[in-house]
Amino acid sequence: MDTLEEKRARLLDCPVIAAVKDEAGLEQALHSECEVVFLLFGTIVSVPVLVEKVRRSGKLAIVHIDLVEGLSAREVAVDALQSLCRPDGVISTRPPLIRRARQLGLLTVQRAFILDSLSLDNLPAQLSVGKPDFIEILPGIMPRVIAELAQKTATPIIAGGLVKYKEEVMAAIRAGAAAVSTSSPAVWEM
């Protein structure tokens, strides 16, 4: 099993991350070139099976804990997820969940929706609470905002949401994103 540092390095070495929203997408992701899978669906009953499928394929399983049906928005949800399936990492919009996941030794991705200048300005305060390994900003098709954020933080950025074309992936990477997460199978094969 990879150490936390090895998991960070694997994610940084893979500029395209498969973000899956259903079983069909998961099956495609498992047969893709992507080394990392963001699980954006599941229940407390199904998530252990989903994580195991990802692991058996040799990929990292990062679970978006906010989207797992049956878990609360409290820190104990991270403990429950760790007990249920031991994912490689956790995604959340909630800084306290990110903080707890870090305490448990999980790879952490704080997801942030950048809707306006206020949400961009508030992001550093949120990051200071959870201290995530990565920031995933959505939508990921904003090179100027990615560049601005990359200058403000040392935390690696993942651009996610609405990324569908190679040009958008390249623009995000050129702007300073370490990786791009997308649910588009065509992008997974780049």
C-alpha cells in the first residue's frame, strides 16, 4: 500500500483524473489510462464495493464524502468512511471534514466552487482550517482564476467541472493547475 507521500506523488504525476458519477462511468474509468478515480456517488452500503473495484484496478480511490448517501456532514462521517472502506483519500467542501481526514492520514482534496470574487477571496481562510493536500476548484475552465490562485497558494490545484476538451485541459495546466478532474471519458484517454 502506498504511503501518503506516494499517493500525493501519484496524483501529481497524473494530470487527468477520472471523476465518476455512476457505475457505467466507473467501469469506463477502470479501463482508462487514469491512475486516480474521484468517486462522486455511492451510499454507505455501496461505497466499500466501489472503493475495492478501484483499488483492484491499481488506481487510487478518492471518495467525495459529501456525496455519499447516508453520511452526515460531521467529522465522525470521515471516521465512518475510513472504517467502512479505507479509501485513499477524501474530497469535501467542508474544511472540518478535510481536517479530520488529514488527522486520519488520508489524502485530502478540498473542493471549492468559485462563483465570484467573494468566494475566491474567502478560499484562503477555508484552506487554513483543513490544510488540504489539494484544492479542486470548480468550474475548471477559468485559466485566469487558476493562475491567480496558483500565485496565492502553495497547495496544488486541481481544475474540475465542465472540462470536456483537450484545449481546456492544456489551458488549466498552463495556468498552474497540477491536474484536471473530469467526467468526460474522451479526456481520460489523453
